[in-house]
Amino acid sequence: MKKAIVFLVTLGVVSSGAMGASLINDGDFESPTPIISGSYTAGSSPYGQWLGSAVWQKVYGDLNGFTNAYASHAQYSDVKLVQAFDPAASGITAGTPLRLTFDYILQNAYNGQVSVVGLNDGQRILTYGGGAVERDHILSPQDLEETSGWVRGVTQNMTVQENYDSIAVVFTFSADTEGQRGIDNVELDKVDNSTGAMPEPLTIVGLMAALGGMGGYMRKRRQQT
């Protein structure tokens, strides 16, 4: 019985991590899947895949004492890094609050922005120039300041105002000099309206199961004694 209780408690902890998953895939850029060169069209391009022009690539190495993989960019013109998801499949509808977090580095650059856009009816995001129309911004373009090193845990909060065919996170970088420019640890999460916390339903189920198991064990012990 003790082993069962340990298993149930462990299930609750593991479930917490599972249900806290971001709406964005490969936000840490650690998977072997490359960044695809191409643009995004609502409802037709692949979900859960990073898209960008050929100047975006995954880099593995040590930067400022921080060793891991990240998306790197080197280009003089505005270029975008985009990933979209299906909001209907994720339960994201009008009125849903979202939270975006990420790390970035922007050395010797004159432009860096992040936005979240909603797309309908075949609207496109061109990864080399162009973009979505203003009315589709869920999070309007936020300027990223020039940095000397990595900036960690940047957070942006927003609320979805309409129902969309697709929702996409969009990073736009440009520069006219050499320097390190990169994005890492991108997460987009649904926020619980009541507490501002990320909802994790399976966590509650796991903890309830664990408590139920402990309660059953205690009742059995009382009956035995």
C-alpha cells in the first residue's frame, strides 16, 4: 500500500509537468527538427513547427557562459521566426488570457520585436518582410531592447479578443552590424482567470487520486487496529 501511495503522489507531480505544457512546441530549440524555411498561411501550414527565412537556424554552443541550443539569426533585413497552433484544438477562444515568456539576445541591432497574431481566411505571415494586418494582433508588436547578453524570462500578457483559425507567435529581428541575436525558451500558456496561474487540470486529478489513496490506507489501518 505504501508503494501505491508513493506512485499516486508521483503521478500527481508528473501530471503537473504534463499539463503545464506550452502551446508552443520546441520552444527551447533542443529537438533535432530544423527551422523550416517558408511562410505561414492560416489553416494550411504545419502547426507546432518553427518557420523562418534561411537566416534563422538552431545553434548549439556556449554563449556568455550559457550552454544550450537556441534559434540564431544573422541578417541585415527584417526577418521573422514564426510558430502557429490551432486555437480551437487547444481550447483558446475569445476572452482567453494568454502569457508569453521567452529569453533573447540582441547585440548591435537596430530592431527586435515580438508579437502574437490571430489569423483567419488564408491570411499569411511572410517570414522575409511583410506580416499580418494590424487588426489581427492579439499582442501588438513589443520592442526588444538591444542587449549585451541574454535577457531571461521576458513576460507578456494578453487576451484573445476573437476566435481565430490560427494563432502565431512572431519574432522579428534585423541588424546592420555583426553581433549575437537569438531566441530561446519560448512558452505560450493559457492563464487561469481566477488566479492568474497556469491551469493544470491533470495535476488536480493526480493529487486527488493521491489523497484518496492515502485516505483509504489510513481507514484500513484504523480498521486493523
